[in-house]
Amino acid sequence: MINSLALELLPVHGKEDQRLRVMVDGKPLLSMFETYESRFTDTIAGAYTDWLTVGDLKLRMLSSGERFMPLACDCGEWECWFVTGAVHISNGFVSWHQWRNPYRDKQVKPTNEHWCYKDFPSIVFEESQYRATIADAIAAL
């Protein structure tokens, strides 16, 4: 399945704090993680805020092999916990995959279960639409 990407600028106090909401097929990436994580908990699933930065757009999302951070903890401290994904570009397509949350993939007590993101689906875009969406977001800043 080929997905479509949209990036929505979020209101902030200063340009250096600009963040973007990632939309995949018209749906927030955050809600996709909330649905996925609900298999592990009924209390903190999807407890993130949109955190994609201009730096990620310019430095990480246009090169294969880079990792980017679209979501961070909803407490406002991105170091608290966060989600990263890997970018892979090949043959006219861009794939986001290898999703990780280094804090949530540890053992959950008291159930002794591990949160695992290996089953979170890869997201695939046509490279031309992907690059155009990123260019438009950068120009809007």
C-alpha cells in the first residue's frame, strides 16, 4: 500500500520551536501509535505530542539511513520518551520503518511484558510526493 504524507504546522512561540504534525493518509501518526500501543496498556497508549522539527525535515528525512523523531512525550520533555523511525529511499519510494521507543521497549511491570514496535507497519510514500510535501513545509516556515 502506498501512503500519502501531509505535514501540518503547529502554533508555537518562536520559529526555532516550530513543530509539525505528521499526517499519514489523512490520519495523525500519533493516533496510529495510540491504537498500536493500546495492545500494551490502557492508560498511557499514545501519550505523545507531535515533535517533528525543521531540523529533522532538512537533515534527516531526505537521506536514506537516517532516523527521525516525529513524536515525543506529552509532558513536554522530549527526553522523557519518544518515538523514532528510520528513513529508507529506493527506486522512487520512501519507507519509514524500524520504529523505536527506547524507554517503552523495556520490561513493563508487573506483567513482565515488553513493548515491541517490530509489528508497527512500515509506511511507504512515492518519493516525488514525499519530497514535494517536505519542500512545501520548509517553504512555509
